[in-house]
Amino acid sequence: MARRLAGLVVLLAATTGAVQLSAGPAAASCVEPSADFLDTSDVALSGVVADRRESGDDVITTVRVDRVFKGDVTRRVDVVSPGDEVTSAMTASPGDRLIVFGQMDAGEVTSNGCLTVTAPGDYYGEILDQLGEGTAPKAGYLQAERRTLGLSYEQFSAARAVFGALVLIAMGYFLVRGWRARRRTT
């Protein structure tokens, strides 16, 4: 009976690990960038990346805007992109020049790697020429407000790990208790 219980625990742990490993990010493929993205975007801008940071599962890229092609955009904008998708996260680094086509979502600019063109790429100059002069951004800073229950991402991850360990301990306790109760009755 002890071997069965041990086998069950090993099977449960292996299954849980396999489910977590197989639930990886889905690969996305991007269409060729073009100025046509302007039609489906709420905002379009060009500028230089000032900062890049992670907040929870998102990547926040701060852009110093030099031209606005569409939308109500300030001189500094935080562009939020999903960090959990391998090819859809914005990969620009501080100092990179880029064009961002994005959406306004609850007062934040959101975009992804597919809707961002980084210089000196193949399409950057061509798309910038197609977009034209644009306008100057208005003064201000459109800042992203990302919160995870008042905890930093590292603190939230640590809390999840502790909670997971407690759940596993509780499961083990009840399994052993049930096993002992069955053993006593036979």
C-alpha cells in the first residue's frame, strides 16, 4: 500500500510538472509592417526608447516621443506589451528609435512586437516616409499604472511559491492520514 501511495504522489507531481511545462507561450507570427497599421490603431508615434521594465507579466517601454501620427500622445509615453508571449513582446532597448502603432486601453497605450518597427530595420525608413511629417507631441507623461495587489512581481512570485508549497504539504498530510486510516481498518 505504501508503494501505491508513493507511486500516486510521484504520478501527481509528474503530471503537474508536465502540465506547467506544456502551458508555455504560444508562438505568434507577425505580418509585414506597413503604414496601413495606422488605419486600425488608436495611436501612432515615433520616438526613442528611454526605459524598459517588467511589471508582472507585462513589459513597459517608456518612449520619448518626437512625432505623433495619430491620437492624443504626450512627450513621454509608457507603452505596455504582453511579456508572456515570446514573439509579441516589445524587444526595443533604451536608445533604440522606433515607430509604435498602438491601442488606447483604459488610459494606457498598449502594443506588441508585431506593431512596432525598430530602426535601422528594413521597414523603418520606408514606413516613416509613408507616415509623413506628423505633429509634435503635447507636453506631459502618459504613464502606465500596473499593480499586482500592492506587491512587486518578485514578492508576488514568492507568495505564490509559498502558497503552492503549503497546498502540497496539506495534500500530503491528508493522503497519509487517509492511508493510515485504511491501514488500521484492514
